[in-house]
Amino acid sequence: GIQSDPTGPMDPPNLALGALEAAAVSIAVQHPKCDAEFVFVDALDRSSRDAANLEGVVTLLEHLGQSVLVVKNEGIAEYFLGLEQSIPERTGTDSALYVVGLGLDRANLMQQTGFAKPVDGLRLLLRSGPTTNAHLLGWWASMASFNECLGFEAQGSIGGLLALGVQQSELSGLLGPFVTWTFSANRGLLHQGGGSEPATVVPMQPISRETLHILTNVEWD
């Protein structure tokens, strides 16, 4: 997903993080055999992390029986560099892997490390991961950082896109000149590929602490 970074003394809820949290929890309950691994690549600043109740979301996913790993900013480059080796080694029998990238524009993925860049692992995950049940759910704060990170080749591998706080002029290069979209603070444009028309949606706010407490204290069958 793409959302402009909210600023100001009374920051509105980060709807991009809310969408990713909702997606992660929805996916988790679709794995009743507890056979999914979630990796949160966390490049958020402390205030965004706290406002999104990320620790509570991790606890909820673990309560649902899933494996959860949180990779903090200092370990992000190493993690994506490692995907260049681990993704080709995966088979169709491996457990499902969901890499949830939070604030990927802040992760310095374009930085050269030896002969490789971390972004190479991210692009490989997009291109080759789905055939072995490995998937990326990510948020970039701007179209510019999104385009720089993924490039044209990787963009062709995107299965779905949720645009929040993005103008139509910014989307035309990605979705084509015939997409009609009027920016609204509480609406998003969902494009799911496969020839379907983009649809306007009402995105979720980050899951509240109260809701997380209730969900974490429920026994899920």
C-alpha cells in the first residue's frame, strides 16, 4: 500500500498501518493449522509504532498460533539480503510466509552492501515468492519511494494495491491513464489486478488496544 505520511500536532490514524494489521489478522485466521509465519519488517518511528499498537498485534497473531518475527530497523538490510538465498530454496511444501513491511521508504533498501542491495531480495520476494507461498504486504509513504524501490519490473508482480492519500496524477503512471480517482482523507483506491476495475474502499484504522485485548482473550477454534 501507499500512503502519504501524516504530520501535524493532531495526526490522524495511519490508515495504511490499519490496513496491514487487518490483512495480517485476516490471513492468520485462515490458517487454522497454525502453519503461517509472519515477519514484521519494522522501519517505523516510535510514535507511529505505538499509535499502531504493533506489539498488541504481534501478541494477537501469536495467540492465534502463528509464528511471528519482528525485524527492527538495524536488521532490515540483512533480512532482505538473506531472502536472495532463502526464496530460491523454498518449495511448495514450505509453510506460508508473510513479510509485512512497515514504512519501507525508511528502510534504506537501495543502499549497496557488497555486491547486492537489500531491495534485490524484496524484488525477488515479489517476483518469485508467491509460487512457493511467500508473500509481501508493504507500506511506502510516497509514490516516489515506492517507484524507486520496486522499479518497473517488480511492479508487474504486484497482486494488489491500496492507495491512500495519493492523487490521481501520481497513480496514472502505475495504473494507467484511464483510472478515475478523487483524493479523500477517509477513502482508499483498491486495485486487485487480474483485469478488475479499481474500487473505492473505506480503510480500517489501526486496531485499538481495547479490541486487541478482547481478541487476545478469546479462545479461537
